[in-house]
Amino acid sequence: MKPAPLRRVILAAYPADFRARYGAELAAVVADSGGGWRVNLDLAAGAARARLNPDFAISQPEGRRLRLQATASTVFALWAWSIVAVALFVRAVDDQPVPGLRSWGWGAYAAGTAIFELSAGVILLAGFAYWLRVVIPALRTKNKKTLVPAVVPVAVVLLWLACTGLLAAATHHIQPGNYRHISAQGPHTAGGWAVLTVYAAFTVTCVLACTVNIQRALNNAELPDRLLAASALVGAAAATALAAVAICAAVSVTRVLLIGGVPLPDELTAIGAVCFLALTSASAAVSSRRALITFRTGTPL
């Protein structure tokens, strides 16, 4: 009996080495569980634990490499999902602008925006360098097992940009005077909300496809230790930036709540985005700390 589509996605979220070691046993447990949201929640929690605290019961050099590799893929995935949270926060707070959001509330918003944009630029440059390091050797050796998952995210991003542009043009969001985000003129009809919901689901699917394939390509590429050690430092910087963004967003949303007059859906969206940013920054910090300790001591954690 094959697991449901959602459960297959959750099982695929487990690290490759975990699935290789415990995949058959986990599949048997899933088949006997019978389903239900509690089982899916337990599986998702297990996948998160397996990525944040992998079992490196192997030789020390190999365990060290896997620890650094796990942190690189985990922090990237957390950062990618944080982009969605930041977009939702911006949509709730500054799209259209909250009346009266000034002084320390606006200062925190501007600081968080600057930190996120700067860190995004650095992470994208580092990610592009690592992408080239994965793709070029795969091209030379015609290693499709590594090349295909490395190229898929590029195609997904191009598809997302094309669909976003078409949606913006079709809904007249690209026009003079509309200097804000594509969603600056929110939907006012049931059909508009339906389109926005489909677009949101499409965006989440694209992010999921990118993170899964990038992790797969990174695992298959078997990068040298020196590059993985550098990724631990990049991961620590990304975790610090996410924490700073989460703090700025929390200060800004506090000001929004004090001002009042904001629609309840926007308030809940902003609060949910802040909670998600806090969770991802804490998870990234834990994974980065383990990688840095492993890098310093040579013992995988």
C-alpha cells in the first residue's frame, strides 16, 4: 500500500542517509499506522529532528562531512521558507501601508528590510558560487544524478517569475504610481481571492521543489570539507540575519497592534509570519552551532 501524497512528501523530507538506513522500517510503520493528521504531524516532527540532530553513527571524518553538509542544506531550506514569511509580513504591514506606522515601529521595519535585503544578496552570491561548484563537475562527468536536481531549481524559479509577471500584468498591478509589491492592490472579489490562493499554493510548491532538489544535488555532489566548512560560517551568518529580521519584525508588529485599525486577517498574518521567522531563526542557530562545534573539534554532533 502506497502512502498518501502528503505523506510521501513528508517522508521525502527526511535526510537521504536517514532514509537509506531506516527507510524500510519507517515505511512499514507508516503502512501500519492507518493515517490521520496526528501521524502526519509526528512524521513531520521526526523529519525536522532528523535534520537538526542527525545520527552520525559512522566514521568520524565521514560524520564530520555529513554534519557540515546537513547544516548547509538545513539553513538554506530554512532561509528559503523565511522568504515566504517575509513576503507575508510585508503584505500585511506595508501593502497598503499601515496608517500611523512611524517612529520606532517604522524604524524597526526599515532596519529589518535592510538586513534581509543585504543578507539575501550575500546568501544568493554564496549560493550561486556553490551551485557552480556542483554543476560544473557534474557537466564534465555527465553525472545526471547530480546535474538534474541542480538544474531543476533554476527552471522552477524562471517559471515562478514568468507566472508572477503574467499575473501582475493580467490584474493590472503593473501601472504608473504603483511602486509597491505586486499584491499592493489586494483582491476584492471571491474570484480574486481564489486566484491569490492558487498563486500562494503555487509559490509554496515552487519553494518546496527548490529546497528538495537543492538538498538532493548537494548530497550527491559530495563537496570537499573546506567548502562545507565555509558553508558553516555562511549558515551562522544567515542564522544571525534571520534572528535580527525576526526581532525587527516583532518590534514593528507590536507598533502595528498598538496603533490598531488594521484588519484582523492582516494582524494574524503579520503575527504568524513573526512566529515563523522566530522558529526558523532558532532552528538555523541550533544547526549552525552544531556545525561550528563540529568544525572546531572535528567531532560530529
